Amino acid sequence: MYILLTYDINTETTKGQKRLSKVAKTCEKYGVRVQNSVFEINADSAQLTILKASLDAIIDDETDSIRIYKLGKSYQADLTILGRRQVIEPVQDDMLDL
């Protein structure tokens, strides 16, 4: 399934800055960064479960937020890009095998 993941990590403290770095590195293992805090990810159900657990272990539930939108397989029919176009065609082989 195709997923759009966004996050907002509170970086007012050193611990928050470290969490931000860990969240970004975790997301980079699964997908492609399309904006500072936005990733496009192609993952199966098992990979998504592992990703969620990994991120949940990193963030502070009181100050941080992660949103995961499942776009399905036909996302391209509804995708509109304005401005700089970054061509991203995730292939399952490029994703982390777990």
C-alpha cells in the first residue's frame, strides 16, 4: 500500500532534536522524503506495523505528532503536484525488507 507520513516533533530541547533525527532516519529506511517532514512510503501491512511500533517507541506522546495516511494502490489517479515536481516511483525492491 502507498502511504503518506507526516510528523511534527517538538525540537525545543536537545532530546526533542534527537527524537527528530531518529524519526527522520527511521522514515528514510521505508520511503522517500518529499518535504522536510513528509515521506511517501510503499509498504505492506507487516512493514507498516513495524514502522508504527518503531516510531511510537521514539516519540514523546505529549509533544510530538505523527500522521499516517493510507493512499491505496490507485493514488496516482488523484495526485496533483504544483511547483517543483519530484518524480517518485517507489518500487518494492527499494524498500527495506524486514
